[in-house]
Amino acid sequence: ENPVTSYSTQAAGKVIRDLQRMGIPTPPHRGTWRWLPYLPLGLSRHRAFRVTPPQFDVLLLGAKNRDFSMLDPAELKGLRMLFLGKPDHAASLRAAWGHLDLTISGKVPPAEYHQIIAASRCVLIPFDHARANCFLSVVDPLAAGTPLLLTRHIGSERLDALDAPIFFVDRYSLRSTLDHVLSADFDAVAH
């Protein structure tokens, strides 16, 4: 009966689906949305690490709601990569990318997770465009200062609006962006 104001860090589509799954109606004429900046959530949660020299060129973070088909394996040739996600999701990745230097690791302890991000020269997350649950996936690389490469997806317009230090890539810009962030003159400290 009363108007409700909802606060969230997630994309509107995801929040509405979550509420509907719980049986909570969200009539637009009764609700107001307020969007909280989500970036600070992860910035003070864990100790920061710096690994010198980095152990991996590219960290592929997670498999759920990811679209690896948008990545051309030829563009990743010569790079040392780590896939961090469920191994059963990586089987097709390994089959398609068997000729690449790809290490696959399952779940790691939370204390080691941030060390792995710091041991990577960049993090690449090829989001499925239709998925909106992405914000917690980007906090940790940003907090570590590790360059983050994302594909555009529902919710990415909010990342643009926040002017977050993110490189948006697609199949055609991936290699040039990788060359930039992995180059010897890339100023990782300033980033």
C-alpha cells in the first residue's frame, strides 16, 4: 500500500528479477529506485597485494554468465593465461584453446584470490551481454589496481557513468587493448 524506495548496487533488471523470484511485486508507480555506487564495497574489505613480476599476462575471471565465444584464440596467442573458475566450465575452453598457454584453476581460498588478481597483468571478463549480475566481479580487480578488460553488457552504462578505469573491448579491439595494457610503457601505478 505504501510507496517504497529501493536501494541497490546491481543493474535494475537483475534486482527486479530477484524480487519477483521472491514473490515481491515491483509496480513502477509505487516504487522509486536509488542507485548506490558499488565500487567502494571492495576497496577496504581485504589487504592489497602487489606481485612482482606478475605471473600471468591475462586472468580470465569466472565462467558463469561469460561468453568466451567473443574471444578469438588467435588474439591470445603468446600470452600466459590463467582461467579461474569451475573446471567443468573450462572443458570447452580447453578444447578450443588447447594450443594456448592456459592454466586452469578451480576455486581458491579467499585469502589467495586477491593475490592471484595481483599476480596478473590484467583481468579479462567477457560478459554475456544479456547478463546484468556483474558488479561484484569488477570490484576486486579495480581495488587491486589490475587493468580490467570487459565486454559491454547490461549494466555497463553505469560503469561508464562512474568513469571507472575499465577498458571496454570486443572481438575487434581486444588485441590492441591487450598490447596497450601489457606493454612495457603502460603505467600500472598511475592506472
